[in-house]
Amino acid sequence: MLILLPPSETKTPRRRGRPLDLDALSFPELTAARDKLLDVLAAVSARPDALDVLGVGQSLAGDVARNLALRTAPAGPVETLYTGVLYDALDLPTLDSAALRRARRWIVVQSALFGALRLADKVPAYRLSMGTNLPGVGPLAAHWRSEVGGPLTEFAGSGVVVDCRSSTYAAAWSPTGSVAGRWVRIQVPGATHNAKHTRGLVTRHLAVAGASPRTPQALRDVVGDAFTVELHEPKRTGTPWDLSVTAP
């Protein structure tokens, strides 16, 4: 099973530790693309108009300044890097050891800077959104779309792809071929805040439950043990199943 999560714009910087080691990250096929983006992001972040290019306000100037030293800044595990509504609901630190092992095995975070990351990967805090049109690179979703397809398709294997990404990050990869038939998007009725919270709860439930469903129907049954769910078939070939989920 592959559970796709978006990152969070809010991140917890590491105070000490070893710097980023690109060669140690998961999905080594992405190393060259990551290396290039680190250089481009540092150059853009040094520009007078960096805040405008990166689409952030003055209050985040400190975050942008950190982009200048990403190769030397302390790197920490992805599972402690991201904070916010989804990750608060997932609440990784309170999972028992077996559930945490499953979370580390199944979860992939789609990153604007690193393409795709697993929870044990160690990276520094950075400021970059997938919706950015980065000078010298172009729209980041399009940039990563051509890079992550092979690695993520291989990672998905014969299991279900559980898509908890926002639309901005979903634009960076759509499953194709046989994997598309097992692609399930988690839809949550209501506001965005509630959607993030519920997707975090669904991810946590899957890690705790321990089942590894191989069909959308099997996923519906596992998630339905804890939520009110309704499964909808794809409207056309190559688009995801939709699993509507409402928390109790």
C-alpha cells in the first residue's frame, strides 16, 4: 500500500544534527533533480524579490532566509518535520511500535523540494510550495511529474494507492496503467480544515489497523470500520476512485 500525503507549510527546524545527505534519501532516482532544485532555490531566496517569487509574506522572511543554507543546516526525520492539522491528527509519536513501522513503510510525502520522501528520511526545514513557478525550473508540479512517476509506480506495487494529497500536490503525479485502477482519493465533505484533519485520522487508522488492502473495495471496508464511508467508481479511465469519508 502507498499512502500519499501532502507536506505541511509549517515545519519544525532541527536545532542540531548532521546536515542533509542527498545520497541517503529514499528514491535515489530523484537525487539529480533534488540537487538542482537546492541550488536554484538558494539563488532565488537570495533575490530582493524572493518573497514575491515564493509567494509568501514578510512574516515568513526568516523561513526564506533558511533556504540559503539548506545544504549545511541540521537535517531531521520527516516524521518530526511537518506540523499542522493533518499531522496533528496523524499523531505519529503516539503510535505503538508496530503501527509506526507500518506508517514508515506505507507513507510517502510529496515534497516541492525533494519530490517524494519517506518518514525516516532526514531533511532540513525549507520554504517552498508545489504551486510555485520557480525561475529556471518552471512550475514545480510539472517539473516533478516527469521525475516521480517511475519511482512511485514501483513503490505502489500491487497495493492500493491512498491519496490524501491536496490538489496542488496531486498535480505532481497521477498513477497510470494498472496502478490507476487501484488509486483511491480520500474525499471529505465540508471545509478544508476538516478535510485535513480527517485525512490524518484515516492515515492513522490504516497504520493502526494493519491491513494492506489491494482493491478500492477492500480499502473501503477497512476505513469503514471507523468512519462513515461511500465509494464512488471513477468517472473515466485513468481517474481515481473517490472514497467519501466522514469522521464519527
